[in-house]
Amino acid sequence: MSFVTTPFGQTKDGKAVQKITMTNSHGHRVSVMNWGALLLEVEVPDRLGNLANVNMVFDSLDRYLEPHPGFGSSIGRFCNRIGLAKFDIDGETYQVTVNHGKHCLHGGKENFSHKWWDADLFTGKDDQGRDEIGVRFSLLSPDGDEGFPGEVTAGAEYRWNDDNELTVIYSATTTKPTHVNLTNHAYWNLAGIAPGDGGASSVHDHVLLLHCNETLDVDEDLIPTGSTSGVEGTPFDFLHPEMIGKRIDQLPATKGYDHCYVVAGEPGKLRPAASVLEPNSGRTLEIETTQPGMQLYTGNHLGGNDSSAGHKSHEAFCLETQHYPDACNHPNFKSTLLRPGDTLKETTIHRFGVDKD
């Protein structure tokens, strides 16, 4: 296993950004960078052994410095939506940035995806004694950042091994009670994404299985109401392997999937969340997580403009493991409240493989 670190440009205030490529002993690669603690290329083989990148990326730092769809970004302080961009803690109301209609999306205008993170490289062994290499990013978010209370120290860790397992670990501590909800916003297409703008096909034929019996009910702005509904027999039913595109046209209001699923099993315990097969290449992706929820998003708003790298809607899917959106306003949801002395830690494993059939 090896690391290669290369310059990837400079931020607007002159800070150097590094691209770090981790290569396992099979020659399969994962690249990350310290702007946005961001996941770049994930190059894994198809059934013939041909490598291709399966995560949407830009080809230059400049495009990551501007507003963009969140390709591979570490999202925080609070991923997904906060209704009316406010919440109460211990009787005090906090107003955070309004950047999505009348709501807050993904933590505000300059969320963690538009921050420079410190980076440390490491080698070691995982819990099963297997060799792995990794990059540990850290960020200090000041008290009042986008309206959120408390100085938060956030961590984003990427680990890569010879079994083509990409483990992403998010962590956080705080100096004041605050709400934190962290996720990675990778846009996957297991058929492979050609370099340059565009270069991706529809994900309608990807076959998806979700270990999720329920979704969160939402209003017209996709803000959770606080209740859940069973998926069986609905367009949200992926309890058995099904093509992503089979029922996608039954969701005209959202132009596709943009919904949070309840991951079966006990939150805090690593457990299966999803598996995906791309039939033509044979590439597979299995996801396990400690998080309580997972947002399925089918790139409904990718529009072929500069901020989408020429991609069109439904040319990628996201499986964003997370706490429930707007959990800060729903006491019946698993809490996102982080207090001084406590540590948030959530783990998600992405296991890439090949179906030989």
C-alpha cells in the first residue's frame, strides 16, 4: 500500500490544497483532498479487471471553491435540512443560516465542504488485523459558525484496505451544547465515470437493495413531519433488489428519490444499510453504517451546467448515511445534540466488489 501527495491548487486566501491518493496492493485507488475533507476518485475494477472511477469529481480545484452539488464533500455542521433554519437548546432559540428557501440546507452557505482541513496520513491495522492506510482530516469550526453555537472540533477519516473497503469515520466535540450531523455526499455511478465533463450514464439500471423498512414522512419542502411510513408496496420499496429507475417516474414532485430511510437495526451499531449492483460492469457496492438514517438521492438537480460538471439528472445516486434531517426539532428522533465532554463518532463502510455472473 502507498500514498502519493500532489498539489491540487490554492484556496482564494492562498492556502495550498493537497490531493492524496491511497493505493492498495492490487493497484486500486482512492483519492481525497483537504479542501472540504473531500472524496475524489474511487478507482475500482469491473468483472474484467478494468479500473474506472465511480465517484463524480471535478477536474480542478477552482470548481470546488464555488457553489457546487457537494461532490464527495464532508457536509456539516448539519447535513440535510433544518426546518425554518432554527432550533432550541436548553430554552434558547438559535437562528442559523437560511440558504434553501426558508430553511437551512447542509449547514449553511459556507459549510464544512468549503473549508480547509488539516490532514495527517497514517498506516495501521483495522479491528480484524488487516493492513490499512488512511488520511485523518481535522477542522476547527468557531463558535457562531453559520449561526451554530459552540466551537466544534470535527474529524473526517478515510481508510482504505486490500479488500477494497473504504471506511469513513466522522467525529466531533464541542465547547457548548450544539447540534451536529455529519455525512459524506459522494455521487456514485458504478458503470464508471469518464474523465472530463459529462461521461456518465443513467443509474436507472443499477439494482438497489436497502435494509430499510421505513422512510421519514416529509412536507412539500422535504422537511420531516416527525412520523415515518412503511415502504413495502410503495415506490420507496427496495426491500428486495430492484432497479433504481423502475418506479422513479412515480415521484414527480421531487423528480426522483430525495428521501431519508430508516436503517434497520440499532443505531450506533455497525450494520448493513444498502447494496448496489451495476449489471453491465458487474461492480457492486455494499454499505454498512452506525448511523440511524440514510438519504437516497438520485441526482435530480444535476443539470448539465458548470456546477454539475456536465452531468444530467439521474446520472448518479447518493446514499448519505446520517442522523435524520431536522432531528434538532423532533424529540422523538435520535438526538443530534452534542454537549461538552461528549464525542460524536459515526462510521460508514463502503465495500466495493464484483459480481462475476
